[in-house]
Amino acid sequence: DTVASQFDTPPSLSASVAHRLLTTSPAHARHAHPRLNPAWVNDATAASELGTLAHAIFLEGKRDRIVLVNAVDWSHKDSLGVVAWKRRQEIREAGHLPVLLDDMPAIEAMVTAARTALDLSELAGLMDDAGPFGHGQPEGTLVWQESGAWCRSRPDWISGDRRILLDYKTVGRTAEPDGCARGPLLGSGHDLQAAFGIAGLRALGVHRDPTFVFMVQEVDPPYACSFVSLTPAYLAWAEAKRKHALAVWADCLASDEWPSYDTRIHYAEPPQWA
């Protein structure tokens, strides 16, 4: 239930920024942070917008932010004679979610498939008549101070008993559990996302032993879903990475120095598989 404006505290460390810091450099993390980079822009992609639309309907049951645009695609004019991409920009600036009229049936089919999968899952007891997540809090922000720095986590949904944190992901390839574990779970830093969410609930005294679950859905028919969580060993490793990122982050904030890659020559070894 702890929610803070991004301007109430100094720049905070999130899972996405920590992943950028660990896999690239502090300079990259600074560039990707909206509070540290004055030129930062939110470069939303079509895939991320699809995920946002699915979030709005599936997690929150809200359709009031969705604005339908009657056009063949974003490069053509809509039914009012306005170029669709200009109309899309206007809708975004107004805080709404633009979607092409012909794309809406596919989004509705995705949401239906997601609700069916959730109803058949081990999380089925979390549903009620108010919606698939009526017993919890969607899009809640956790903010806490740790090791001299501020941290932030924004789980898609927290159960009413604060025992389960769930994040809903849409993927363009496969939601097969092993494929997710080999790909985005590590490659996109989703393991850090779990570590941050769990650390946040613990730091705020909300729950001592919460579970973080990823619900992953494919964006193509049959819109299959899977549910993935971390083993204790994987979570311990993710937590170690989170602690390391936090230490580097705190040092960079204190010194206001954000180094990029080492300038020495690196010599590549031939890979074992080759």
C-alpha cells in the first residue's frame, strides 16, 4: 500500500535499471533513468503497447483508457481524415491507449485466453466476481530505502494477503516455461524484477516470505499462457545480483561518476563449443 510520487525521493533503483547497470555499465543505467537523463524519452514499441492494452483490460478490468482508431494501419488516415499516427500521438499525450479498430478482436481474444488459463492454474483461488484480480492491488508501487539508496518496485499485481506478487508478460515468441527460463527471465532481467519485488515487501514489513510469479502469454494464436517462478537457488542468485547492483548504484550516486566500459583492449577467447 506504500505509494510515492517519483519526485518525493531521490532517483531510485528499479529492476530494469539494475539490469542495465549489470549487463552494460553505470553510464547506460544513468542514460536509461528518467530522473538522471534530461533527454530521456519513453520509446514505446508496438509490442509494449500491446502489453499495456492487455494489462489495462486483464489486470485492471479498465477499458476507459482505450481509444479506438478506425484506420487500416498507423500510416493511413483514419475515418475522420487524420493521419493515424498523428491521432495516435494525440491519444498518447492525453494519457490514453490508442488501438486500431481491427486489432481489438485479437486483444479481446488474448484477454479471454489469459482469464481461462488463470482459472485453470494454481492461482485460480485469487479470482472473484469483481474480476480476475479483485482480491488484490494492481499496479501498486513499493518504495523503500536500503544501503543508503532508494529502491523501487512496481509489481503488476499483489494479492490481498500480500503473499503473491504476479507480473503479466506478453511475448512475441514462446511462453513455453523452459524457453522463458532460458530467454527473457535472464536476458531481460526478469529475475531481478522478482528479487526487487520480494525485497520491497520484506523491507516494508508487508510479508516476510512472498512468492513472485510470472504469467507469460504469447501474442499470437492460440495465445497460450504459462506460469513461471524462481527456485530458491535462482532467487538467491537474483538477490545477490540485486545487492551488487545496489552497491554500485549507491557509489555512483554518491560520487556522481557513471563510468562506461573499460578502455583497455579486451582479448576474446574462442568459445568452448566452437
